[in-house]
Amino acid sequence: MKRHIMLREGVVSGWCDQRFLPVLDQFVKNFDELGEIGASVAIVSGDQVLVDLQGGFVDRAKTVPWQADTLCVVHSCTKAATALCLHVLMAEGAVSRHDRVTRFWPEYAQAGKAETTLAMLLDHTSGLPALMADVKAGGFLDWQYMTDLLAAAAPLWAPGTAHGYQMTTFGWLIGEVVRRVSGQSLGEFFKEQIATKLKADFWIGLPASEHARVAPLIRYKPNKKIAPAAFTKRIISEPDSISAKAYFNTGGFKADATVSYEAEFGAGGGITNALGLARMYAPLAAEGQVLGRQFIRREQVALIAETSVKGGEDKTLAMPTHFSMGFMKTMDNRHRPGGALESLRLGSTAFGHAGAGGSLGFADPETGLAFGYVMNQMGPGILLNERGQSLVNAAYISQGFEESILGDYRRGAN
């Protein structure tokens, strides 16, 4: 069904299958009650688009309407796209998760990293969650400079013995292996082997010809009434911590600078919309199949879905985290002070990735559904906030799922 719904200050339009009307209702509520400015949400099943909604405005002044082809920086949702590049190479037999990084990137053997495997890069156990030495101004825009720094850096723990979210380093660690194996840059490989094949309007390195479609991000203004996450407390109180270095040591990188749009920042510079995110995840929700063919081997999808890191304090995020190889799993930390901002609650079989400010993409093999949500008004926390999680909740409720005692969504949980 196609509907145009008037809000107090804008319009929501697009497509919504009757089965997902709760998602439409919540999307509208996000604008009317939760401060949404511009956003899109999409749900895809195989080749079928079940939800493709957009609404609000591109700008803070609310003068330019959000369009169906509006794009936005999705921060760490990009990590899933980067990880998928390496998984495609695994599925083709070009690499194995057990391979040492040095098989493809010999320089990486420096400073005690010779035994690091590709699996350790993917599941955030490599020991390089941040660079402790200062990154030069503009360093994030210089691929060779960043990969040279990482190759020379000493790990902050013995690789494979602990976990710490590779907030900014993930893209170069994985991307350099992709480049060495494929002969293409990360952005080129993603475009040719994934985005184009899946008809996903998703870019790691956006050409100048597409810049006009990007909705600039609107920064979150802290609310003293909301308890901060432990990560937020740490970056303020411990400037030399892993958390602070991961967050601040960026060489002055600005996500919304046009030069950053064009950079292939594989940890957080991806640019897409909700439908682009959902289409990327569509084959991962359908045993690797999409558009009438096997996009990736089903055994590889099963590997992606398997939890690799479960619980224990993440040395970067300062909270318990759950990861598969390159993707996030459900993390229900609501029992902790500020834990509502440390949580991501999906189905029990689902995997995906959140981005700073609240964007999200995921696949759920049990339902066969792929989901995407992007917005320009950033929210609090380091995983989801109320707007994104409420859309996830509505999607699962639409399918007859209930929240389980473990905090994830399951059929007939209660």
C-alpha cells in the first residue's frame, strides 16, 4: 500500500505491506513524538520490498524534504559492508578465517602480530582497537598512511585473548586484506561484488556526482536527564584510555565533509539509505539467495550468524558485547546504569550492525527478513536509541514475535 501521511511538520511516504502497519505507525510516531527530523526505514524479504518509507527533512531548518533516494552517512553500519567483502572472498575460497593476516599482508607481522588471524580481525580480538600514537591531520583520508601505522603498531593485548571494538581501525584492517587479495580497493570491491549485484544504493567512497543526495548529520545535544553510557563516561574522564583514543584520535576526521564522503573509510564512512541497507542484508536472511541466484554460499551465512564473542567487558565500549565475525548480535544491557543506550535487541537468530546516532541494518534468517533504518538526527548512546529500537520492536511484533527473558525476540516467547 502507498500512503502519504501528513505530520505536524512534514510528510511520510512510500510503501508498506499491510502486515507491517505497526512499523508505519511507529515511523510516524518517531517524527511526531521522538524528535525525528529526516529518516527512512525498509524491510526486504528475498527480492520483495515489504516496507520502504521515508519522511521528514534533509536539513535542520526543515525546508528540504527527504526523498526516496536521499542518502546519509551510516557510521558503523559500514563495518558490516566491509566484513561482507571479506566473507565473499572466504565463500569463494580465496581466504580462510584461520589464515594469518601475514599470508596476504606480510608487513603486518611487526610488533608481535604475526599470529593474528583473519577471524581475529573480524571479531574485534586483534588487539588493535585504537591507535595510541597521534594520527596526523587528515590521516584518515590517507589509506597507505593508516595501513602503515596499523602494520607497525603493537597490539594492546595478545591477539585473540581479549576483545575491544575496533571503532575506527576495522575498515583498514579488513579493507587492506580485501585489497591485497582482490587487487581492488575496498570501495571498488564492495561496489562491484556486492552493491551492484544486490541493487543496493550503498557506497564506500561516494563519487562527487552523488554528493547532492546526502543529508548532513545533525549532532545530538546531550540531555542531562538521560543516564550516560559507561563509554561516554570513560572518554570524558580517561583521556588516555582505549575508549578515548578510539573516539578522538582521528586526525580531525569529519564525517560530513565532502572529502570524507569520497574516502573509503570502511569502519564508518558508508553512505546509503534504509533500502540500500536492507538490500545488502537480503541474501543473508535467505541462506545466501537473492534475485534468483546464490549470492553467497549458505555455509558462509551460517558462519556469519554464529556468535564468536559473547559477553565480558569490551575494552573499547566499556560494556558487555556480543559479536559474530564482523556483525553484532543482540546485546541487552538494560540492567546496567545507562544500559538502555548500550543495547541492541534483535531476534535470536539475527545479526547486523548499528551505527553511531542510531542507524541500523540486520538480517534475521528465522523470519527471512532484512531491515534497514537511517536518519540524520543523531541520538544518544553507542548502539540504538528509542527511535530505532522501537521500529525493530514493531517489525518483530508484526510477525507475532515477543520479547524473551533473554532480551531478544522469539516466537511465542511468553
